[in-house]
Amino acid sequence: MLLCALVFLQACRGGRPAAVIPPAPEAPAFQAAFTAAPVPPAVQARMQGRSYPDGARIPLSELRYLRLSYIDFSGNPQTGEMVCNQAIAQDLIEIFQALYQARYPICSIRLMDDFNGDDEASMQADNTSCFNYRTIAGMRRLSRHSLGMAVDINPRENPYVRRSGVRPAGSEPFADRSRDFAHKIDRNDLCYQLFREHGFTWGGAWASVKDYQHFEK
Ligand SMILES: [Zn+2]
């Protein structure tokens, strides 16, 4: 288990880029690498009591299960899983297709349930995710993640910054956005541009707190 975690972290911190050529966008293999479907029963079972607690006020029928190809920090193609609201499923398919074509590096895309619904653990693993039925950190109000209408991208390098501190723990070096570093989301970033084109707002533009990983509709 510990070895797995170490290998996983190592994979996210980089390594030698591999010379892998993604399939052409028009190829059936490319289309098949990005799919949206009703949440399958096996995935529903994984979600129950984790990202989907008892009393969650959104029916599972309004959510979609996405399989998304992406390029990891080592330059290797991977397949990720994401659950989102049906209203943004097509947006996310198109955004992640464009990110893949541009070889935009993403550390990992796993369901929040792999982290027992623990947002901090997912962020510390630099995991990109969407649906998680939870309140906004430090508040009682439900987050847009609770409706599957918000996505967090590479959270370790793009932390949630407020006066009382930085989340996830350990991401303090990335809170200073005047610095230059890999995987930083700013207004020149492709990810930022794609989400804006699809009508999402960016947490990095908020006035009171800054949530550089966060895009919502
Ligand atoms: Zn978020």
C-alpha cells in the first residue's frame, strides 16, 4: 500500500517524458477515449456513503460518469474517471479532449471515492475531480461540487488560498502566484481559456478568496 502510494506520488512529480503520440482527434479511438454515461450501478456503490452521503439532495440520475483520457506529469497517456452533472458532461468531454490534444499535463483524475470523499486527501494527491457532496471548506453552504457543477484541476499547484491559510496542506509554495512554476493556472493557461470558453467562472478571479484550481458553472 505504502509502496503504491510512493509510486503514485512519484508518477505525479514528473519523470522522463515518454514519446507517446496521441491518436488523431478524428480517429474513432480518440472519440472512444472520452465517454459520458449514466452512473453505472458499480460506480453508484462506490459513491454511496463517500462522495454521495445519505441525504444528498441530488438524484444520481442527474449525474454522469465520464471516462477521460489525459496526459500525466510524466507525459504518458492515462484514463481517468469523473462524475459530473449531466448539464456540463458535454462541456467536460470537449475540454478534456482539447487538453489531451495539447498534451496538457494533469497529475491524476480519480473519483473522490478513491479518497473516501476526503477533499483534503484528494487535493494532497494532486487529484483532479468534480462531484463531491460537501460544504464549502470552512462554511455551511453547499459547494458547487455538490451538484457536480465544479471541477478542481491539479490542486496541489493551484491551491485554495484564504486569509486563514492555504489548502491543501503543503501547497504553500504555490500560493505566491507571482512566481513561475509548472502546472500553474493563470489567465494565459490553456485550461483557464477552455473553461472560460465553455462559460465557467474561475475561482482564481474571486475577490474574497482565491481558488486557483476551481472552475464552476
Ligand atoms: Zn473546487
